[in-house]
Amino acid sequence: MNTIYAHTLDQAPPEMWEPLYGENGHAEKVATLAEKIGSQFGGTFLEPYTKVFRLMGEIHDMGKASNAFQEYMHRSWAGKAAVSVDHKSAAALWALRHVHHPFLGILMAYALLGHHSGLGVGSHFLTGRGEPGGERFQQPIIAEALENDAAMVHRADVTYPKPRLHMDSPQELLFVLQLSLRMMHSSLVDADWLATEAFCEPQRAEERASIRMSSIPELDERLETAMSAREAECSGAINALRQQIRQACLAAANKAPGVFKLNVPTGGGKTLSSLSFALKHASLHRKQRIIYVIPYTSIIDQTARVFREVLGEDSVLEHHSNLAEENDSEANRFLSENWDAPLIVTTNVQFFESFFSAKNKRCRKLHNIANSVIIFDEAQSLPTEYLEPCLALMRSLERHFGCTLVLCTATQPTLETDDQFNIFRSGWREGEVQSLIGEAFEAELAVKMKRVQLRFLGAQTVDSLLAHYRETGVASALFIVNLTRQAQQMFNSFQEAGVPGLYHLSARMCPAHRQQVLDAVSARLKAGEPTVLIATRVIEAGVDVSFPLVYRDRCGLDSLAQSAGRCNRHGELPAGLVFAYEAAEKEYAIPPTFVNLRDAAYSLADLRRLKNSENESLFTDDCVREYFHSYFERRGREGVDKADIMALVGKQPASLYSWDFPEMDDRTHLIPPGQHTVLVPYGTEGEQLREELIKRDRMGLLPTREQLRRMQPLSLSVYEQERKDLSPHLECLHHKAGIHMLSTTSLYHDQTGLGRLSDSAPLLAIC
């Protein structure tokens, strides 16, 4: 071989290709970028090993230094038949042989082998005798590549400090090591993709380089200016308390990084108060970015919109599935790839699943999460079935990767462990979770922000509920139920009874339809017009509506508190009324598959009996703590790690070679698998999108990114059986992409959304 090449260029001779080595070679470019990324891990578990990042960049493509791979590149460029050649295994084998360290060699091997195809299976690194160097490493081209790498001896001289392995348990150590691997892998993938983009797609690289985002200190100053002006214009007791909450958050910003709770009643302004803390704290402690993690896509748009109102249009990176095209700027598209932005708004699904994924597209951003402030909005909605691995992740990010965490909620879940309560092996120890505003102020707020009276009605039919509502003499009310079918049938009954100002809201309606309903309901309430909304729990979190009356079917204490947050939200009345009841109809019983809802309802019933209470005193901190203790004990250890993710991570250091990242990926689904997306012909946008997709299908072209984004507000999720039931009524708009739309509007009601073809069709999620 003469020059060893890393990349070709279409229609360009070899002398214009990118060399692998040398000052302008691909390896040096990746090494430089990886070294820069590695420098961001100061103060974390990986700080002693930052030289590893440069080393991985230098050797990641050493497998290309073989005659077989160079011939493959030349033949492919010339349009001749060519067989792909493994170029990843050589670097992985080099790391296993030459990095003499208790764990770095194997971590590097995982990252190097997965820098194109994703994280793999550790057992592949071993021979049949259990020694490093499995079957894939026996290929002759690997030996050739290692021999042709002139700098190999020099690189082998690198030494590393002894590891800092002071952990609470061997399992915590294993979790931190696999998280370290994910950070290393993410860093290498991002550096490799950025360097490749710069050579192969220079125009795209220039567009990326032209993006300018405001710094954290700039955003901090901008927020203070906007909030000062806004607070000067607001009056009233509730607004005064919101200002005190925000000032208390600002005062806490100089506290040392750690894990905090912001536990204030619903409607207390947690969103902007937590952002105020995060920006100030990040400025003082030099954190990289702020990441705002939200449980539901139904409220993420609203949060991002609030942030833009006070910080400016180009201040927020949104990364979630419901992003409408008009909000998806070029900057947002680029920065979503690796989260290289100061303020990010995302979802629980995107955040947590990325940390348990094996796929490079999802893993690429992970290194940019270290040394950040992470705010978990509605912390009571953390995914119960995956709570143990999620807690292990959150605790590791806080203890070992420089992150400050804020748990925002009106009903703080019990995430700590002690001798009496040890459901979570990975929970924080008593006293580790600090109150951001102080326990005394929390107690004061619970009294001063009391805006509702809670009453339990017992078993109620739809007819008796309607009679009860009418007897109150109050014009507007919100009814929250558990099942989508229940909401639709209650709406029909109320409509037949002539209830004025009647609306429906559930997951049977596409996001665009739901937003239209919320806009109409908000306008009517502000105008003082009679308004009755029948909704599922999509209304419970992050929706800024305020009813004088709220009725809530069986649920847990946290959901009941969220429902109460839609009642007298801004203190318009001396007190609003919240009525908890139990649907008397057998068909509205909690389905056996809804284990979380069932256990939550039982735990609330237990609390009521224990406290002998039927009023709002159940919302006190002590009651909330006892409720969550009861709930998590019902779930048991198996119920908070249903996929057994922690077992895949392992419990002993020998587990390093047993990691199976694809299996971990396959098991981690915060949203249950088996759902299908169906488009609905809602509004003029639905018909226009239908015509565009059919046209592209006929042309043999896949949908554009813009079209895929526009699909989101018109999409519904259905399970497999209902997808089959709907199949005669679906039109295939794009065969290759598998995009289907309802072919008739008769199945999609303009008030209640998608109807059900038969009672045998399984229920959708309760929201």
C-alpha cells in the first residue's frame, strides 16, 4: 500500500480522498474532536482517563490499514462488485491486548467495535477458553491491519491511573462502568460522525458550524429581565407566592451540585422557577447545559413555548416525536443529533431509552449529558415498571458524572431507601435529596396555596354524577375518567341530557384535535361561559385550565392531586370543589392489565382508612410519603424493574464480558411495544398531506423529514388487534414507508375522535 485512505469522494480521483493518518488524516481529526469532548468530563468518574478519548480516535479505524479494505474502497468507488470488509475489530483487539487496566481495555473494545454498528455483546470478545480474542478477531485482515499500523508501539506506552472504585455496592460499580462505556462510545461516535461530515458533506458541516445558540449566562440574564417585567405586572396572592417560590429557587442556586426536590402545590409556577434555578446554578458551577425532561408529549410543546416566550425563539432545542414542522428549525435538526445546545426540552422516553439503547443514533448525544442540570418535571410520573434502572441512572449521573438533578412535583414520590423501606436498591439515602426551597417554606405553601376542598362521593353512575353536578348550581365542571371508552360514553350521555358547553378530550383524538379543544375550553372559561369537559388523564399534567368543579374517578393520590390542580388553579374563588368517586358501572372497572392504576387506587384507599380522612388533608407531605410507600410496596422489587434490566447490567465485576447491549435495548420500552400509528383526515392539513404522500409513493420517493413531522399532529396510536379491525377502513398512502390513513371520516368523530369498531377491540392506554 501507498497512502492509506479513510474515505472516498464520489467522482473524485484517489489523490483527493481523505487519508487515514497524517496531520490532515481522518484519525487525527477524530482524535482531536474526541479529546475535546473528553475534556468535558472533568470532575466525573472518567476524569482520570480523559487521554483515552484521544487514543480511541487515533485507533478507531486502524482496520482500514489492510490491503483488503483499501481494495474494497477502490472497487466500490469504481462501481465494481466489492465485498464489505470488517474494519472495526482490529482496534477492539488492540485495546484488549494493549490497554493494561482493570476495565478500560474492555470498555474501549466495546466502544471501538460499536462505533458504526452500535454496542454489541461482550461474550463475542472471548475465545472458547474464556480468554480475550473471540472468533471474529481471528480474521487475517486484522493481523495485517495491526502490522501496518506504524504508531501502534507508541500508543501502547500510554499509562493510566488506578481506578477509583469506592462504591456502595458491586452492582453500583457495574452500573457506573457500563454508563462510562456509554459515554465513551457516545464521544467516539459523535467525533467520528462530525469528522466524516466535515470531509464528505462540507456544506452540511458549514451549516452546523454557522449555528449560534445563546450561552447559559446570556439565557440567565434574559430570563431575569423577562421575569422581572412579568412579575411587576402580576398581582394577587397566588402570583405573589409564585414570585416567592422563584426567589427561593434563585437563592438556592449557589448550593453545591446534588439532587434536589422542588415540591410545591400544582399551579405554583414550578416550570419557570426550576428554570431560574437551573440557569443560575449552571452559570455559577459551570454546567454544560440544562435538560428539561417531561413525561408526556401532550405537554412538551407548551413547556417549550413558555421557554421561548421568556428566552427568545432560538433558545430551546426540542427533541421529541410531536415536534411540528413550523417549530423544527435547521438548528433544531442539527442539534437534535448530539444535544450540543445549552437548553434542551425532551421526554422521559427519549431521555431514559437513549441510556439503555444500543443504537448509535440514540447513543450519540449521551456524552453531552454529563455535567448538566437535569430537571425531571412531574417526577411522580417517572416510569414505574423501569423505576429501578432509571433511579440507578439518575443517581449515577448525579454522583459520578457531575449532574445536578431537580425533581419537580406537587406530590413527591418516595425515591429514597432505608432499613425499613428498601424496595429500591438504587435509591438515594436518607437526607441526600434536599428541598430546593426548604421544608419550612414547603409546609407554608401547602397552607397558603390551599385552593380546593376534597370530598369523596363513593360509587356513582353517570346519571347520578350528572344529577350531582346540576345540584351544585355551578355552570362549569371537569370530569376526569380512566378509560377512553368511558369518556366517550359519558360525553354521549351528557350530550343527550342537553349539557351546554360540552367538550371531550382523550388519546382517541389526534394531537391537533386535542389542542383545538383545549384552546376552545380555555377561551370559554376566561369568558365566563358555561363549560363542561369530559377528559381522560391527558388533562392532568401541564394543562393550564381552571375549573370551579372537578370530578375524578378511581386513581392514586398523585393523580388526584394533579386533578385538583385543574380546580381553582389561580385562586379565582375562595375554594374550588374536587369530588372523588368510583364509577359504579361494571364495564368501567379498572382492567386487569392496568396494574399501576389498580395498585395506586388500592393504596389511596388504604391511606384513607389509615388516616380516617375524606378531605384535602390527604395531600399533606406525610400522607403523600405514606401513600408512595404503600404503592411501591404493592409493586415490589419485580414491579419496579419488570424487564430485569439491572440483572443484565450485572452484580459482579466478571459481568464486564457478559453485557448484552442489544438485549438491554430490546427490553427497554417505556411505551409498550406493539402499537401502530394511524393518520386521521383531520382538517385541511390532513387532506393536503394525504395527497403529498400518495404523490411521493407513485414517484418511488420516501416521505420527507418535513412530511414526517407534519404527520405527528394527525397521528393516533392503536394496538395490533384494533389495527386489524381497522384495516378495511385504512388507505395506504405510502407503501414502502407503511403509512396508512383512515379512508373515511365516519369513524373519526369531530367531537370524540376515533370510534371503536367492536367491544372486543382492546383498550388503548388510559390516557
